Amino acid sequence: MANISDYILQQVKAAAGNVQIPANVKDQVLGGLSNSILGSLTQTAAKAGGLDEIKSLLTGKADAATSGITALAGKLFTSNVLSKLNLGQLGSTLSALIPGIMAKLSGFLKDQDGDGDVDINDVLLSLKGGGAGSGLLGAATSLLGGLLGKK
């Protein structure tokens, strides 16, 4: 299975395919959408109850349109990308793509460890996304390590 970062970028490109994004900012916008979604997952993983919230979203048990993770992705995209690009109405159109992209992530999380259910181990394995210390898990571990003063 592809790691979640690659899957998010794939979904971002598919969702934005019909949106006329100026060529001079297209890579910045697509990267910003991907980074905002991944950032919302990373920040959620680092908070109490966050892994359960991610599990609910990625297994389809939570509605992506009303998820706090989706709302956070929108806030991150607005503050980190749109506020710097001055895209006007296009910014609203791009922000409106986020709930649909998040909905496409439903079902991403499957039984990874072969024990017949989707549990915290599966969340961690899915978020790991590559070698040890990479992907969302690596980012969350790094963040938690920083908060706890460990390396």
C-alpha cells in the first residue's frame, strides 16, 4: 500500500484537476493542500484521543465533512497558503475541495497487522508511511519527543 502522504497528493491532484489554477502558483497550491491535510492529521495524532479520531475518519466511521480534522486542514490551508497568494474566489473554490479530499481518505485504513480488525496498531502502521521515522507517525513522534524533551 502507498503511504498516506502519496495517497493524499494523489487525491489532491485528482480533486483539483478541473480547477483553473494559475501555472505560476499551481505547485504551491497543490503542495499546500497536501501539506495542510497531512498537517491536520499530524496535529491530531499528537493530541489526546487523536489516534482514535484519525481511525474514525480513515475507516469511514466519521463524516469527513464535519470532522475536526477536516476543519483544521481548511484552517491550515487558509493561513499557510491562501493568505499569502491572494487568489480571491479561487481560494474559496480550492478550500471547498478539502472535505471531498478528506472523504476520499475514508477506507484508507485497513487491517495492516493481519489480526482481523482495525485497531491502534493499524493506525500506527498506516501512518508510518515508509521507513521508521518517516511519514505522519515520524512527524507525530518527533513532535511528541520535542514536547517531552526526548530525541
